[in-house]
Amino acid sequence: MNRSTDPGPDGRPDLRATLEAAGRRLTRQRAAVYDHLCRADHHPTAEDVYRRVKESIPSISLATVYKALEALVDSGLAARLVAANGSARYDARSDHHYHLRCLRSGAVEDVPTSFDPDLIAKIDPELGPRLASKGFRVTGYRLELVGYFDPPGPGTEGAEDR
Ligand SMILES: [Zn+2]
């Protein structure tokens, strides 16, 4: 991530300075969207963010939330996680980390382990050189574990009866 500013006392980057460095303005809506994203630990969708931010800014529109999220992504303050079905979730954590995705609910969580920058070489030490010989330079990788959380208990909403 391309960070142009040092984190503030709360560990977050300076929102105004980082947005302005990326040619974006800080607006009340963007500040509210970023604040919600930083406090959410479940990688919310734009609709999730919209529902929450609307509680404090009732006049905000879903389109404004989308634009605010894109401004945060473009300036390196957030990451967009796109699922195979095209749906996007947003993550204010911009250090390297792994995700898990529940194939039943679509929920995405951080995996509680440290990021290994050498994992690809551990899988196949020849892979980097082999790809380099084809003209592809590896600059990073993304890893998502997929599976299911334990089935919801009886009476829990969202249970599937298949
Ligand atoms: Zn994450």
C-alpha cells in the first residue's frame, strides 16, 4: 500500500492528508464511511456500510457510500475484496493478511495468523523464476481460505434445510 502519511495516535492514517495526497477531498460522508469501516471487523459490503452510516447521516445515499468507499480504496486507505460472484466487501486493514470466507453466508473474516511473504517460494521454489522467464513478475499474492462455520443451531435464522 502506498501510504504518504504516518499513522495518528489511534493507529489510523491521517484521513485528510491521505485523501488529499490522492487528489481526493475529505468530506463528512467519507469520514463517516471510513470511521465505520475501521470499527467493523466483518468486512462489510457497501450496503452494510450504508445502513450503518445512515444512522448518523440520514441524508446519505447508497451512491455516495459507494463513491466514498472507492475514494478510500483509490487512496490506499481500504481494500476491496471481490468474491467469485462479483460481490464486494471492504476492509480498512491495509497490512498484508489472509481471509477466510464462509461459503454459506458469504461472511469474510481475517485469519488469525501472521502473513508469510515467502509462502509462494515455499510452495514451489521454482515458480517465481519460471514465471519470470515467461515475463511475469510476481509482486504479491492473495490467499483466501474457504469453508463453512459450524451449522447454525436450532432456531437460528438463516439455517438452510437442505
Ligand atoms: Zn481483512
